[in-house]
Amino acid sequence: MKVKIDSLKVAARQAILNQGYNPDDAEIILEIIMYAQLRGNNQNVIKLIGAGLPANPNAGDIRVVKDTKLSAVIDGAWNQGMVVVTQATRMAIEKAKAHGFGIVGTHKTNSATGAIGYYARWIANEGLIGFVFSGSGEYMAMYGSYEPFFGTNPLAIGIPTSDNPIVFDMATAAIAYYGIVSAKTAGEPIPEGVAYDSEGNITTDPAKALAGAIKAFGGYKGAALALIVELLTRPLVGTSRNTDGTKEDWGNLVFAVDPELLADDLESFKEGVSDLIARLKDRKKLPDVDEILAPGERGDKFYEQVMATGEIELDDGLWQALQAIAGN
Amino acid sequence: MKVKIDSLKVAARQAILNQGYNPDDAEIILEIIMYAQLRGNNQNVIKLIGAGLPANPNAGDIRVVKDTKLSAVIDGAWNQGMVVVTQATRMAIEKAKAHGFGIVGTHKTNSATGAIGYYARWIANEGLIGFVFSGSGEYMAMYGSYEPFFGTNPLAIGIPTSDNPIVFDMATAAIAYYGIVSAKTAGEPIPEGVAYDSEGNITTDPAKALAGAIKAFGGYKGAALALIVELLTRPLVGTSRNTDGTKEDWGNLVFAVDPELLADDLESFKEGVSDLIARLKDRKKLPDVDEILAPGERGDKFYEQVMATGEIELDDGLWQALQAIAGN
């Protein structure tokens, strides 16, 4: 069904507030969830139903526990991941604008950070090159193993252009955790070759995959990249383990680089990027391809389309569930 | 056949000198080529035969054309890529040691940079986290295209541990350019699904692949990562195009991050990384897997094995060709 974006936003805001957040935090979470929703990304309002995103009753005050000219470490004090990474991104941008480079790590959160392309795009919109890495629980296996050890370990990179920024946002997992959850809810199989059951057999049964482990994308290379994300979001940012060896908290890392450290000036850098992208899009296409898409472009097109109509297509059940949580 | 490492090194050094390099540059090139050779990496002495690595007669003096506290841009003046990236790596390390972060780009080279894990490992051995990106000519197509536009666009990441560093060194291409050249020389097909012919058909014929384009690894994600490498090694570092649109020069980007910007101290960071790797290697293995390998570990094992015997297995024809170039 079609839902007015304004109505969806009102319901989503109330659904977030009803999960225990103060208005400031709710507004941050709403913005990041709506970013995903309006770009056709799966980190959307579906996150608010089912188990939802309940605020942690033990959440305290977010504290900056290390602060240097170029860097900071943030203790998230069990606040929601999007709220903590938003603060990390703001600090990384401030430091990079002042000194050319800013790097901020976070620990002591164990909740979703949403579509991390959001933070990378924000950094790029400030005229900086952004890198974002996000850790989570035990979902994905290393190459050669079938035991969950990594999070789905997304990374996002944002690069300014003369127009919309390039925003590359990918899980290093072969399938998003939410993709498996959605398949289970819908009673559908997951694609062949993306997950193991708990015995190490490849499975297309989402329930068995949830009890097993997700594979990395792209074979050994993808798994090695997942490991790099794991190292950058754990020992580097000071996360901890429980006594049984599982992760006590999840880490995140954001860094921003001023392109003027290398390029003559921001404008000429942006022009150079836009020029390269224009030439890329002009290359010979395979027979079944209408357009060569740069990272982020599919989401931009989706956004323009839904904003033009003011409405968005939503699953009936999802809309009803969201309204119920919002108390409508 | 087995060749003594010392003999191989003597022949390789002479082969490099005979291609027009001064002794200092030859020693740098030798070290990087031998790094690959002694770790089972394909960027090895095979690069010295056939077309080889002839010094560019137009090479001038390498110049630092931009220099800030955290950054530099190097004009390679058509010197050999390994020589120029070695200087970039040295500068990135110095800046990161002094200020926490160092980023150095290079332009005006158009020759091989070798196994770029070499530079990432060097940075990690200095107690820093290293990122290296290397551009080259038109070999790889963007997702949806079959026209070569990207280089094979490798990236390497080095992370210190209490033991050997983690060194992740991968081409974003589905197959190395040298892999196709080697297959053609051997009269063998290339694997299915890694390259297009000039008409956009998937081909296993190496000659047709050389006239066509290599695919990126890992589908759209791998291609997007290749594009990021392209952007970081072209507009950011100031490369140029010829009037026909092809690349005049190839760029490189090296950056180093001091882990103490975030972690308590280098030793605890190294211990945290080693601890995570030990736990990773201890996960449940798939039936056909003897050992879960961390990035760089296969090369380390190869290195230890050949250094223990002082000899290395080399193709007869390759050894003869190398000796011929060395004038033996």
C-alpha cells in the first residue's frame, strides 16, 4: 500500500519514543531510519517492529574517554548505537575540518547503527572523505570456518562530488542479518550459498541459518575484509568480552580525511570525481544493462522518486505493526 | 628446479640493473620483488622477464610538490613505481609517528608498484596501521560494463600484532593481470567468469581477455570497492589523462594511522589484535579445512619454509630467462 511519507514519519517517531527514548535521541534515530526507508535500504522502519529497538534501561551519560587533536574515544554507556555514532561522526568532522584528519572510535553499545552510509554521506556533504566501520555480535564465520564470530561488519565510504556524494555502503557478509530475518518471517528460503547451518552445511533455510553462521561475500577476500572491520571495531576502540568469550559490547570507527591534504582545493577535487564518474557511466554496457550505477546512485534515484510523490510503498502488515507500536 | 635464494637474488639484482636503474633504485626494486618471491606472491621475479621493468629514459628527479604536517604529494617524475611508493611510505610513516596520521599520494608514474602488501607490512612493523591503494592502466570493467576502465586496483591493509603483522593484500579484480599473462604464456585457459572478451562475452581464452576486460571480484560490491580505489588514486592525488581520454599516469595513496590515537598504548593494542586472531583461528573448521588462516599468514609460512632451506622452487624457463637478462 501507499503511505504518505509525513504519516510514516509521525508513526515512526512515536514508535521510537514508545521504546523509551528521549525526544533528542528519538529524532536522531528517526532521521537515520528514514534515511534508509527513503533510499530503499533494508535498515528501515522494519527495525522498529518485532524485537524493535528498545532503549537500554541501564543507559547512562555518553562520555568522551579519550580526546586528542585528531582523535577521540567515546564510551557509549549503553545508549542506542545510532545516537553514539552520530556523536562520533560529528566529532570526526570537527577534527578533520580543524586539522585535516579526525578519527573517533566508540565502545559500550550493543545495538544497531542503522544504514552506515548515512554517516559516510554526512561526512562527504561536509566536503570530507568519510570511512565508517561498524561491529556487531556473532553472526558471520571466517573463511574456512562455520562458527559465527564476526558481526555482519559493514563498511561505508563517502566521497564528495559536484553533485550527490559517492556513498558506498556494504556489509562484508554475503547477506544482511535482516535479510535472513525477513525471509524467515515471509516463510521464504534464502539464496543458495550465503549461510551455514550449525553443523557447517550450506543451507537455504533461514531458521537454520540463524542458528548457524552467515558467509562473507566474495570468498577469502571478503572474509579478510570482514576481519579488518572486526580489528578496527574491537581492539582499536577498546571493546570487551564476557567471561564466556562472547562480545560484551560492539565497537564502531569513523574517520574523516580532508581532501585538501592532497588535492589543490575541494572544488577541483569534486570536479575530478564527478568527471571520473561521468566517464565511468559512459563506458560500454552489457546487453541487459540500462545504466551503469555509481555507489549510492540507486538510493538517490529512489529518494527523488518517493519525494516527488510524497508517498512510499509499504507492506500492509508492516504499516499496521508500526502503527500499533506507535499506539495509533 | 630448486634455486639458492642467494643466487636468485644476485641474478635478479643484475637483471634490474641491466634494465637501466641506478644501484639505489635497483636495491629498492629488488627488495620488493624478493618480498613477493619469498612469500609465494605472483608479483615476483617473473616481472623482470618478457617486457620486464625497463627504466623510463625520461625519468627525472622525484619531487615533493605538496607538503603539510599530515600529508604530502609526490611527483614521481616517471621513476619506477616501487621507488616512488617507497618514498611515499617512508613519508607517511614519519608524519604518522610525529603527529598520529600521515597520508601521501603519488602521481606521474606508470609502472608496477609490486606486491603492495610490502608497504602495508612495513607500516605495521613500525607500529602503525597502514592503508595502501594502487592505481594502474585500463584493465578492469565496472559492474554492468565490459569496457576496461579501472586498473586491477589492489588495496593492502597492515595491522600490527604481537607477532607477524596482519597483512591483507588483494586486487579488487577477479584475477590478477599477471594471472592472465601467465595463462597465455602457458597456453592454458583462465577460470570461468573472471573476464570478458572485447564484445562483452565471458571468456576463458587469455588472449581474448587481454583484448577485453577483467571483472571485479565479488559482484557489485567488489566493483564499487574498485571504484573507490580509482577515486583515491586519481582525482585525490592529481593524475592526468591523455587527449584520447586514457590515463597518462597512475596514482598511489598510502596512509598510516597511529593506533595510540585510540588505543591505550601500542602494546595493549597489539595484544588485543593477537588475542582476537588466536580466537579466530580456534573457531570450528569446515571438514576440508586444516587451519583457519589470517591475512598474510600463508605468505609468512611460505617465507619461513624457504628461508629454512635457503632454496626456492623456480620454473626452469623462468630461471633461464632471468639469467639471460642478467647476462649470465
